[in-house]
Amino acid sequence: MTPAEVRFDEQSLTARVGLRLANTSGGIWSAEEGYAAGYQVFDAESDILVKDGPRVPLPGPLAPGESSQVEVSVEFPSEPGRYRAYVSPIQEHVSWFYERGVPFLVLEAEVERGRARLTRSAMATLAALRRRKLLRALGRAFKYPLTGVWRNRSLIRSMVRRDIVGRYRGSFGGLFWTVLNPLLLMATYFFVFGIVLRARFHGDPSRAGFVLYFLCGMLPWLAFSEAAGRAPFVMLEHRNFVKKLVFPLETLPVNLVTAGLVTELFALGIFLVFVLATRGAVPLAVLWLPAWVVPQVLFTAGVVLCLAVLGVYVRDLRHVNGFLLTLWFFLTPICYPVESLPREALAVLSKNPFFVLVDAYRQMFLEGRAPAPGPLWKFWALSLAVFFLGHACFYKLRKNFADVI
């Protein structure tokens, strides 16, 4: 197949393509046997077929080695968007020639405000398009998650504010519960482990030392557990948004991560007051905190995105998620000293990402030491991998959310 001419009319959204079809097979092509030329239009973003165009039959039988001229009028949809048309010979009820690996004409167009603009016209094969799509997908996988968050930052900010305010609307304490909730949670764990069980840390066996070590370990866990605990329900809670075609669904899990980070900031303020009251100063090593908080947020976002997807398809997750988070909490040395772990268990539990994160927080706030570069870059690498994989999973499956919910 050779495209002789492509004429495009922006107002009628139509491309008129002159094609020369050459019979390279060993049999005769005829209209009676279903041989024709045609086109299919796909949505460029999702690759969903949106239009199967009419067939243009051959003007007469085409013997092997002969060629014939036909004209195909490709009409793009009037709805705004980006579209890709495949113009190819076809044997009706058998297959499209482009599915057999035969080169075909690709037309790409953008439709906006009732007018279309042809952006690409070229011959290609299905294998070449798949390779091109893979390369674009890899680039988009690293770019789209970050640009999506940045583009919707105002929406995220307003939804997080509404979530925090709405959570305590009508209560006597109001927004004060944002501070009181993490304070009561930390006080409960301190009472159980610090007073009842008399847990102590070897570096500072005093009760105040236990409070500092315990609160320091709770800081990253508060942000993670709040977001991960609510993640399986987020799509069901906002089912009205899920059914809206233009709403950026990826912002819903990001809202949970941001709200959890706000909780950690309030808890951090409480902790710093306690550090100043007991030690008189905050170490300069806390300037390393952003180097750990950023991958912590990325790791949390990746986990939350995965849980949000699983919560739609696996409804049992809402009953299991709380248990899994509790188990994860006790597998992390937050309320007990690392030295109390058996050597065999330590070799396994030290692979826990929050084991590394909690230890880094204590090095900065309590020991005044900069974090070791090895654990830092490994945690960054893990967090980036979890974040991009979580977003890819969410992006791939979100198109079916409305049908499942």
C-alpha cells in the first residue's frame, strides 16, 4: 500500500487519502471476497476504538502483481481530543492487513472547538507503533505522576483543607483535635510500653529518654499509617468523583498522603517542644530531615495508590488492612529497643523500610548525627520504585473504576 495524496479539511474534520493498493499475494483480490480499503479511529490516549469507518471496495478484481487506485475519506470524531486513524486494506470477516504486519498509513489529529489539526501522517507497522508507544509510556511513567500532582496542586490543597476541617466539624474541640489526636495516640502507647511494661532504651534508660525515642519513632509512622489506613476506602467514599469523566482521580490518594503529612507536622511540633524541654536544644542534624521526608512521602504515595486500587477490586482489604498495619507497626522498633531483637530476627527486620526510616529520624533528632549515605540512597531508590509502580498500577486500572463501583 502506498499513500498517493493526503488532503485534510480542518472544518469538516475529514482527511481524503488517495491510496495505491498492490496485490503482493498469490491470489486474486476481489470485492466479492471482501477485499477493500478502510480505516479505524482510536483514542490516542487510551487506544480505545471509537470509530470503524466505512469500507471502500476495490474497483475491480486485482490479480497478483497488479495495483489499483482508491480513495478513502477518514472522518474524525467531533468531540475534543487526540485521535489516531489507521488506514489499511482489509479482507472483511478475515482480518485487517495491518494486523498481519503489513505497513499502513497512520493519521494523527487533534480536535478542538469543532476544528481538527492533522499532526502526523506517515507509514508504519503495528510493531513499530508498539515500540514507539512503549518508549512514550516509559517517558510518561516518570513525568506524568509529578506533573499531574503539580497541575492539580490547588485542587489537592483545597480538598486536604476540606478533609481536615470536615473531619472535626461540629465537635467542641474543632481543629484542636488535629493536635490532640496524635498526642492521645502517643500518650496511650507511652503508658502501655513506658509505664506498664517499663520498656527502656540502652542509650538513655530514663523514662524521659524512652519518651523521646518512642515519639521520634512515631513521627514517620503517624503520617504513613493514617494515609494507608484510609486508602482502601477512598474510591468508595468519593464514588461521585469516580463517575465523573474529567475528575483527576489520582488526586484522591494524594490527598490522603498530604493529610497524613499535616498530622506528622503537628506531631513534630509536639516532639520538638519536648526535646527543647528535656535537652535544651535541637541538633543541627535535623537539617537532613527533608532528605528523608521526600522519599518517605513518595513511598507512602506509592503504597496508598496500590491500596486505593486494591480497595476497589478486593473489598475484603478493608477488613484486613488494619491488621496488616498493626503487624507492620510491631515489626518496626518504635516502642521497643532494637537491642531486644534476636540476631536472626534483626537480619530480616532490618530490611523493613520503616526500620531504616525510624533509625534515621533517631540519628538526626536524638543522636545529632547525619544519616549514613548507604541507607539514604537505598531508601530513595526503593521509594521512587514504589511510587512509580504504584502510579502505573493506578493509571492502568482506573478506567474500570466506574464499572466496578
